[in-house]
Amino acid sequence: MTQILRADKAGVTRAAALLRGGALVGFGTETVYGLGGDATNADAVAAIFHAKGRPRFNPLICHYPSAESAFRQVVADERARRVAAAFWPGPLTLVLPRQSDCPVALLTGAGLDTLAVRVPRHPVAMALLREARRPIAAPSANRSGQVSPTSAQHVMDGLNGRIDAVLDSGRCAVGVESTVLDLSGPVPVLLRPGGVIAEALEACLGPIRRGGPSAPDDEALRSPGMMLSHYAPDLPVRLDAAAVASDEALLAFGPKPAGGLCSFQLSLSGDTVEAAARLFEGLRWLDAEGRRRGARGIAVMRIPATGLGLAINDRLRRAAAPRDGGADA
Ligand code: TXA
Ligand code: MG
């Protein structure tokens, strides 16, 4: 059984003690819920892969309570310090070379000589990381191939009985995962669009190379999590829908066309920030409700590729991609 912990002082203390003891704890961040384990303990990290049913060792992000604590374990150059000062704590992950004495288990970074590090903005996550007193590896707290969780209940839906506890800190405000920026080479590379928009990074750093699903193969290899088929609901997903069939479920963005078996509104006013926060909840709800009503698929209205729309469209393309069975989210 998985214990649900209240996000009060006692709950945070208990969760931190569990993490220090090698247990797995789900916890909320401003982006999505993470499935946390002690990043310096390879057994705990292996247990994370196992609990998720991750088919292969896709590198995990290490979470820290502050930039100083992160930069003791990875090599931060001037660019890394500049973006950290601008966006941490917040939904940005930096890929940087490991320090030679970095205590993080190699399995955490899938054996790479770089490490993805992030300082989340959520107060409960920050309190937990301070009390854990060690980096916490945390992929999104969902079973492999499923949609990322934005509430403690979502975590329980996928992982009840497979992890020790969930620290319930309510809904995630951002709702899509962090932006992953690779600063390990001479040119900054956007490996995954996310909560910090690319335009904001460019304003801080100058031009960055946009990686992502359409990037050349070497980029896909550098961030194995960028494989196309990802975040998939059970029902097939159809993108850029202008109309909805009578046997489809609808993920709406702005005023919606008539018809469909059921619908979920991401943002009536067409606000991509609001839509991002509701995206995974909407996909989960439509998947369950649509299947209950016998829908043959989910139709998704067009979402502009500006601001957080870039990250939303990235996740939706993955949800709609042909299923290859070997993917992981
Ligand atoms: O918002 C988030 O980032 C959430 C919360 C819990 O912090 N975490 C999350 O983790 O989304 P995960 O494991 O689902 O995604 C990690 C991404 C993957 O695309 C992975 O390939 C990439 O980061 N990554 C991790 N370490 C890397 C490395 N050393 N080099 C390149 N990419 C890396
Ligand atoms: Mg994930």
C-alpha cells in the first residue's frame, strides 16, 4: 500500500526520512508530480525504473533545494549561472558535466558523463529537498508510457502499491514538465520544450539550438526521453481537429465545435498557460470518460505554437505518435 502524506511539517519530515532510507516517494512540483528516490543510492534509482516499468534506463533529473547545492555536483559555467539566476527556482532543467567527485549514482544519469539538474519552485518540494539533504532523482510519477500526473490522485492511479508514499501538495500549477536545456557543449540545445519558454531562454542566453522530436538523430540520442511515442493515453489521438465526430471525445481549446461524446476545455479564452496546467488532467479524463462511453479516439483542437503552446504541442504530438511499445515518459 502506498501511504498518502499531508504536505504539512510532519508529512515533509516523514517523506524526507523515507527518501533517506532508500524508499520511493511521489511529490508535487510546480510542473508535474515526481517519483522521488535518493539519487546517490543506485538501488533506490533502480527501484524508480522498476516502479515506473521503464523499459530502459533513460536518464533522470536530479532535484536540489538551491543552485549552490546543484553546482557543487555539476560543472556550471557562466551561462549556467546566468540562466540559473534568472529561472531557478523554476521549471528549467540544465544538462551539465558531472563534477569528478559527484556522488550521484551513475544509473541516475544512465551512465552519461552529464547530469540533468533542476531546482523546483514548489515550496513543499523545496522543503522536502532541504530535509532530504541529498539530490533526489525524480522522473514524472506515472507508469511508463502514460500521461504525467498533476495531482496526488493521478500518482495513486498509476503507482498505488508500487511506491512507499505520496506527499500530497495539491495540483501542479504549471502542468507540463520542465524545459530541458543542454549546456554541456558550446551551443545551448533545447532538448525538451517545457515550463520556461524558449524565447525567455534566448533573451537570457542568446541563440539556442532547438532540438526536440524533429531534431537530427544525434539529438534524439542525447536526450533519449525525446523519443516520439510518449505520454500516450489508451485512446488514439487526432491533432488539429476543426470538427469532432459523434464517436470521438474532444480536447477543446477556445470555443468548441458542436458534437462529440464528451469534451474537456483546456482554456476557453485561448490562454496557453491555463491550457498547459490542465493538459494532462484533460487527457486522462478524456481517456477514461471516452472509453467509458465507447469513443474511438480523442480529437484535439489546434493550439498555437507560441509561448507554452510549444510544450503543449510537443506533448500532444507524442500522444498522437504511432505507438512503438519501447517508449517511455
Ligand atoms: O518537470 C520535470 O522535469 C519533471 C519533474 C518531476 O521535475 N521530471 C521529469 O522527468 O519530467 P523525466 O524523467 O520524465 O524527464 C527527464 C528528461 C528526459 O527527456 C531525459 O531524457 C532528459 O530529461 N535527460 C535527463 N538527463 C539527461 C542527460 N544527462 N542528458 C540529456 N537528457 C537528459
Ligand atoms: Mg516523464
